[in-house]
Amino acid sequence: MTDLHDRPTAGTIRVEAEGPDTCVRMVGEIDSALRQQASDSMGLALMAGQPVVVDASRTTFVDSSGLAFVLQLARAVGEAGLDLRLRDPRRVLGDALEVIGMAGSIRFEAV
């Protein structure tokens, strides 16, 4: 039997400095296989103490785990008194947030 968490991942979540912001870059398929990367990225983004940009411009798929990560990150960033923006020109993440009625909870970066 294969454990779902042992499958190779087709996506990544990483944190990078981007000028005055901290960028959480989501690339490829964002799903439950990236749970540890999501947790680590959230901690790093919060420790930076800067506004956060979630860059989903190279995201090809997002499941409920990926949506939960972005919503939890937005809440934690807000509680820390920081700003969060979503960069999502392909609307992969934005469309999923609309489906669950949460698109209004995150500020989209102008494209």
C-alpha cells in the first residue's frame, strides 16, 4: 500500500525576500503533500515581520489543503498587524477562493 504522503510532490512553497515584502511563492500543484513546506513557510513569513505577498502566478492546481494554508497565513499575518496581498494573474487560487466564498477575505495585487 502506498501512503499518500510518500508520493513525489509536483509543487513547492518557498519564502523569499522581495524588496520590502516577504514573498511566499507557490509553484505547481499545491496540495496536502506540501503540508510540511506550508507549515515551515508560514513560520518563516511571520518571523520576517514584513508585509507578505502570496505569489500564485505559477500555481497550476490548489486543493483544500492549499486553500487552508493561504487562509491561515492571511489570518496569522493580519493578527501580527501586517499586510497580505495575493498575486494571482492566472486566477487559480482566486477562483478557488471564490467558490468557497472567501475571495473577499484576501486583497488581490493589481495585475
